[in-house]
Amino acid sequence: MKAIKIDVLTLFPDMFSAVMSESMMWKARDQGLLDFQVHDIRDYAGNRQRKVDDAPYGGGGGMILKADVLTRAIEAVKAEDGAPVILLSPQGRLLRHEVASELSQQPRLILVCGHYEGVDERAIELAINDEISIGDYVLTGGELAALVLIDAVVRLIPGVLGAEGAQQRDSHADGALEGPHYTRPSAFRGLGVPAVLTSGHHAEVDRWRRRQALKRTWERRPDLLLNAPLDDDDRAYLAQLEDAAGD
Ligand code: ADE
């Protein structure tokens, strides 16, 4: 059984308790697939006031997380382990499916949440191996970004999601978005269900689903199709969509 250990370093440990104690993240922990621990950076402040930040050299507003405090915290949590230490930061590489998938192969991750205006660059140089952003916007801190990363990574670990292989059908897993889904009732406020889904023809259903996925991706995220693995049928269908749009 493959499991992952995730340590988070944060100034706001309470931000993790609700999310990590519900739903799939809780199930993963309960089943021993995820060992999750939060560490309060303030415990490594090294002073009685538990002060972890200071004003930036050169002036300007905001407070900077101190290099000595953060380095001490990371070294204490990391011990002798070779686990990657990842800073959540808007300056990092973008979290995409491929990145989540790569991280889900690791036995252990150490996530560092920056806060305030920033982190002393020397702590990044000395103790951080990777920086990841969850999107091109700025959050007040790395905590929500860490939770997004944890959720995206942990759900890829075999056994976390009920249905074996559900991850393979995800939007993004094969480079395309997922198509629409339906469940009972068969008629709702005048809207029905595509007939093929109730036809019992599995091959037809698969073909329809693939085409819907391609159509949705073509309409909403055509950029994804540049790197998606496509077979001859896919290409022919996309050409058909292009032709119809050109009419
Ligand atoms: N911290 C602040 N903004 C962030 C972002 N977009 N991604 C990751 N960490 C962040």
C-alpha cells in the first residue's frame, strides 16, 4: 500500500483542522494512506515573545518572515530526510495536473506556508527546494494554497478515491476536460438525458463521452488540446467541430 507523509509548516495551524478532518482527506488519514502533521513556525521563534517576523531592509511596508526562524523550523521537521521542501508562493511554478501527479509519487512532502509580505530570501536559498503557486493571484498566505495542493495530490494516491481508476477519468488527467454527467431522474424541469446513456451500449457510451470531453475542451480550454494525446478518431472529430464552426 502506497502512503504519503505530509508535514506543513505554518503560522496558522488551526486553518488546517477542519479541511483535514472531513471527507476524502479524513478518509485517507483514517485508512493510513496519509500521515498529516502541522507544525507551528512560532514554536521555533527562539525568543520569549515568539516573534517570527521583522521589517524589511531597505524600507517599505509589511513584515518579513525571518530566515533564522524559518530555517530552524524546516531543519527540525526535515531531520535527515531527503524530502522536498516546497514553499507555497505566487512566484512558484504553476500547480497543474502533471505537478500534482509528480508530487503524489513522493513518500514525503514538506510544505511551507509563507505569510505577511514575504520570506527572507536566504531561507529560500538555504532550505527550500521548490516553489509552487496555485494560480496567478495573490492570497494573504500560503495556507489555502497548501490545502489545495494537498487535496489535489492526496486524491491521486491509489485507494483514496473509492472507485479504482476514477482519477484516470478526471478532467485534466488525460489532457482534456470531462464531459457532462447525469443521474436520476431521467426528466427534470423539461430537460432529459442523452439517449445514448440509457442505451446499454457501452462502446457507444465511451465514444459519446470521449467526444463530449473533446467538445467541451475545444469550447472552453482549446489551449489544453495542444498537449493532449489524441488518436485519429479524436482528430477527425475535432476537425469536424472546426468545419462546423467555420460554416
Ligand atoms: N501565497 C500567496 N499567494 C499564493 C498563490 N497564488 N499560490 C501559492 N501560494 C500563495
